[in-house]
Amino acid sequence: MGRGDGSGRIVSPPDADDTGAGILHVDMDAFYASVAVLDDPTLAGKPIIIGAPEGRGVVSSASYEARRFGVRSAMPVGQALRLCPAALVVAPDFPRYLELSARVMEVFRSVTPLVEPLSIDEAFLDVRGAQRLLGSPGTIARLVRRRVKDETGLTCSVGAAATKHVAKMASTLSKPDGLLIVAEADTARFLAPRPVRALWGVGPKAAEALEQRGLRTVADVLEAPADTLTRALGAAMGERVWQLVRGIDAREVHTTRTEKSIGHEETFDTDIDDDAVLRAEFRRLADRVGARLRAHGVEAATVAIKVRFADFRTLSRSQTLADPTAVGQRIGAAALDMFGALERPLPVRLVGVRGERLRPAADAGLLWDDDEEWRNVERALDGLAGKFGRGAVTRAALLGDVRGGRSLPSKPRASE
């Protein structure tokens, strides 16, 4: 979910110059909340929070009406309700989101085969090769918006520019339900007044380092001495920002996207200090990570865990494996090894397991495979899950798990 609440929205006039703006970034507007309104029109115009109606869940999304009160994604639902007491809390419906996401992506691919999904509700489209058939970039962008609305009932916002970076910035500024076109020749003029925090890829820490040196806008950065960025951000990041503020972005639209990590987290309704329950939860999460790794045909070279305590202090640990794996048993063993080494002064609020440094799965037939038996077991479980659903067959150790509750599933997204 973007940080914007729809205020300060900028859109292009119908006759806007779209010369050279062949890269589109299409972003659905408050996707989860919009789906809730689509399925229940009585919610239209009301502040909506998508999250757990009870317990200590977090906000998955919010309507623009709720965002104007300061409600943001990943915020505890309780805090969101304090900011916006009139908000209506709606439970998420992930199968429905996936259904509509698939229909949206079909619309994109009907326009161009060069589609790079970034998440369930946004994608880059390279329409430079479609102009002879469908018209100019602005014409194609309007076509995409109309087709998405006609075929799903949902609205989207589109940024059109010469590069991915500027297109993404433009779509954010046009939200909700807008189109902002930045002709290639207008790139510098578009970027100059933007705050450095708006640059795609410049995180809060980097932005703070620039602002501490008085560099608050792109124009400020352009006027700064050459070595200022290096001192503030380091050589690599400094060079990257130097390019971004000048509209330089050589990244192409890639039709296949390799996830760099795969993970799952669990937030408990009540803090847990029972070691057996926590260890069982790590096993369950590791099995889920292993299943997703196998489904993607990749293996993880590193296993990472996250533990958040009752006071919100969060610890992360990672361990590089002797050999990459997609076997949940081995991922779980590494996770438990790291968890066992942690000092735990307070009960635990959240745990997570993640596979990192992914690589294509190795061919079978190794001379020696310590994981062969577990690999066969888990492949059999994958088959049963495909037939009867995930969770139909599980570890016996998990059947007695009486955890305090379950968190909302996170928005499916490739981790970077």
C-alpha cells in the first residue's frame, strides 16, 4: 500500500505530450479495500481497514478515506482504529484478490507481452512495440485503464514515462484513478521539484542522510558538489542517486521475475513464552517456506529468522547452509538452531522464517544426498496438498499446537 492518501493528486490533460513515454507503471488503487467495495457497494465512500477484526492483527490495506486519518499498511489495527474510530474493519479475502489480480494481468498482456508484475496489484508494461497497432503511449494507457475498469470494476492509476523509475513515480502522484504522462523531454522538469524521498529506491535512511545535508529535493541534489552524494551515501548508492535525479535508468521491463527470498511470518494474538509452541511454529513456517521454494523450482542457500518480542524489539539472524535446499526439515533445523541461540528476555509477539540467496534447484541424482528421505516425504506432501489442500496432512508435532492465534497472510510479493 502506498503512503499517499490521494491529496496532491496530479494528472495529465487529454492532450498531454507523450513522446518517448513508452514505459507504463500500472498500480491498482487501494486494491484490497477496492475489492471490498466492489463486493459490498454499501462500503463505498467509507473509511475501510482491511485486517483482522479482532486481536492484534495489522493493517493489510486501507481505503483512501481511512488513509487521510493517517492509517497505513503494517500498522496495528488497534492503532489504526484510534486514528480513525469510524473505520470499518473488513477481513481479507485472499482467494478473491488473486482471482481479480489474474484478470488484471490478463488485461495487461492483451496490450503487450512485455509485462513485469511487481506484486499482486501492480506491474510495468513496455508498450513501445505496441504503438503501431494501438497508438501512442497515452492512448494505450487510457485503453488499459478503461479495460481494467470494464473487466474488473476496479480503478487503476498509470504513470507513463521513458524509464521505469519515472513511470513509477508518476503513477504514485496520479493516485487514485489517474493518469500522469511524463514525455521524455520533460523528465528533468518533472523530477526537479520532487522530494528525495519520492525517488524509487531511496529508502528512509538514505533520504535522511541527504536531508541532513540540506538536500531535500531533486533540484538540491543536482546543484550539490559531485562528492557530496558519495560522502552521504557511499560510492554505490551515491552513483545510483546521481543517475536517478538525472532521469537515467537503464532497467528494462523483464517478463520473468525471480524472487530473491521467500518467507512467512506469524503474529500471535497473545505473546508466547512457551518454548515448545514457538519451536512448533518455526517448524510450521519452515515447511511453508520449503513448499513455496519447491513450487518455484528454487533452493535457498541461506535461512533467516525474525523474532519480535512483546516490547516490539526485533532480532534477525541468518545462517548459510552447507548446500542450498528446498527441504522444510533442513530449513526448520537451521531456524531452530538460530532460535535456540537467542536470548529471550520477554515473551514473543512474532516469528518468521525466510529462505534467501535463491538459486535454481539442483538436478536430482547426487551421489550422496543427506536430505533424500525428507525430500521424498515432502514431495509426497506437495502432491497431497495439491489434491486435498495445504494443511490436510501435517506434522504430528503440530497437531497439539495451541497457539494464541494466527496473523493475516501477508500480501503475496516478491521480496527484494
